[in-house]
Amino acid sequence: MKAIVLGLSVCLLSSSAMALPVIVVNRADQTYTVIDDGKVVKKGQVSTGKPGYRTPTGRYSIHAKYTKVRSEKYRAIMRYTMLFKGSLYAIHQGVVPGYSASHGCVRVPEKDARYLFSSIPIGSTVLIK
């Protein structure tokens, strides 16, 4: 995805940081669950990749966060972007119609996107099932 970064957020962790939270994305039921210290702390709806643009399954790590990114390819603004697989896949704010509708990213509603962006540090795991 060719994108232009419009805003940047940096997250630094101390060497004494506790275990990081995990975001589990379930493509079958279009939900996410945040697990922190073994406890479920947040659940919500997502929209993952539609047929032909499937969100990849696997275990990834959030490696960058941007408050605002513009996708050149899809001509879309993606707010609260957290990249987890190169520059191709991210969790970000978007339309969540209740079924798979994205081009591969994990879309979450605005309120959830803001929560995840502020609560999930770089280095946290994203598990896509």
C-alpha cells in the first residue's frame, strides 16, 4: 500500500515493561478481543478483508502507529493506524458494516480505534484467526 503519513505517534517502552497486550481478531465472527495480563479488557466489532482481499491469518507485532495516513491506492484517510504486517496491513478506523468489507486491513469503529491507538503500545501482538 502506498500511503502518505499525515501524523505520527511514538511509543517508547521501558526495559521493565510488563507483558504487552494482545489483540485477537476473529475473522469468522468479525470481532476483536484485547487481552491484557491474561484478562479480557475490551471487545468489539471489526471488518476484515472481503473475498479477494483477505486479511492474513497469523501472529504479528504492531511495529508503527500513525494518527492519520492517506492511502494513495484507495484514496482514503485511515485514522489511528497501527501497522502489523509491513506497510500493507493495519488496524485502523473505518466503516464496520458487520461483514468482511475491507481491502485486507482490520477496520474498527472510531471510538474503538481511538481506544486501541491510545492503549496498545508498539510491540504488542496481533493474532488474526
